[in-house]
Amino acid sequence: MSNPSPQHIPAFHAVMTHGSLSAAARALRLAQPTVRRHIEALEDELGTALFTRAVNGLTPTAKAQQLLPIARAVLDQTAALGRAAAADAARPVGVVRLTASRVVATHVLPPLLARLRSDAPGLRFEIAATDAAENLNQRAADIAVRFTAPRQQALVAAKLPDVVVGLFTAPGVHRPRTPEALQEAPFISDDREDRLLPAMLASGLPVPRNIVLRCDDPLAQLAHLQAGLGIGLCQIKLAARLGLERVLPDIVYPMPAWLVVHEDQRHLPHIAPVFAHLKAHLPDLM
């Protein structure tokens, strides 16, 4: 076994992520035989099989599943190295990778990044829009907007004001006047995650029984909320921008929020102004 060549790792990661040689080849913009050669070369270097071959494609081995998080971390570190190398030492020039929830990435970050780039046109952005916590220690992102407190000591976190969530619906939809009436009102909830209704129960509220939509995608929930399908949860400041109407204003759910950066990244000339800009202006929109 020899040390694996870094040039073979993207092919392995792409096949694991996209599920087939052909899909990986499209994602990497390479020919399928080239991707296969990279996989075979990596297997030779590691001295182990990563996939079993069959007429219907490749099936990852247990070893491949074990190695996938390591490969992802290597690619994240490589991408971070490239972003740091491309950054200008004197001006905010370079690529900054951000991670935020899908709602924040879609409805909060766009005006902030547009305003920032008008002042610093040398900046470029990458966004990982996900409700999962990207690993900043492994440089999966440079800056994160999070609703859970970071626990790694190497991370620097700026506490943001709590994001207040309430119940809303579209104009024209009947709004219940009491918590008891909420039980029979059309309600938009999550699906397999099953967090919203237990949270309401834990808060002492009557749990809605008339669930007209179950969906774990928060953007899809918002879209159906705007369309007037029922009542659902939304950030209060975002709901105002979307033209939604408040239901039972006494019901509020504060969500703690943080802006997070790795301590080794916080003073880089292309990351520091982005962090400062978001710290100053995220409270206006969240």
C-alpha cells in the first residue's frame, strides 16, 4: 500500500456522492473511463477494494463508506487552501465559503452579500445551504450562521440576537383567535423529522390535528404557507418581508443564533470584512 494520490480522491468522492460512474463523470466534467481509471488507481494505492462491480454499476464496500468522510475532509481542506491562496493580502479579494440554513441562505444572505460585494467587488462567495452543521475545523466552510452553539474550542463565535419565530398564514386565510382553535386550523408541519409538533406540545400548546401538509424542506413549507394552504412557523422578520399575517401573536419561539468562524481564518483579509459585515447586519433581517 502506498500513499494515495490526491488527484484520485475527487473521483472516489464523486462516485460515492452521485451514485454511479456516469453521474460522477458529469459532475467532474471528465470522461467516464477517466473516472474509472482514477478509482482503480486509488484502489491499487490503498490496497483495498472500494467498490464491487456488477452489471448494474458500482456498489460501495464497507471500507469505502469508512473512507468517505476522510475523503470529504481532504477535499474541503484542499478547497480552503485554494481560497486562502487566491485571497489578496491587502484588499478583500478572494472566495469566501459560507454555510447557513436553507431559509437563511435563500431569504437572508442575498441582500447582505449583494451589498457587501458592491463595496468589495473582488469578493466571490460559495454557499453551502444546509440545515446540517458543516465542519469548520475541517474547512468545509469559512463562516457559518448557526442555530446551535459551537462546541469546538478552535471556533470563534459571535452571539447574534435570538431569531424569533411565530405562527403565520397568508392574507385571506382564516386565523384562529385562541390556541384551542389552532387545533382544528389547517396546519403545515414537518414530516419525518417530527420536531415541530413535539416542540409545541412541550411549550404547553394544544397540538394541531388538522395537518394539511407534512414536509421536512423548510423552503417548501414557506412556499405553501405563502400560497395560503394553512398556518405554519416562520421567522417574524422574514414573515414581514413575505407579506404573511401573524396568528396568535403571543406564541413565540426564540432561536439562539451565532455567527462562527475558525480562529485561524478570522483575520484573513478576505474573511474578516465578511464576518464583520454579517455580524453587523444579520440582526436586521433575522
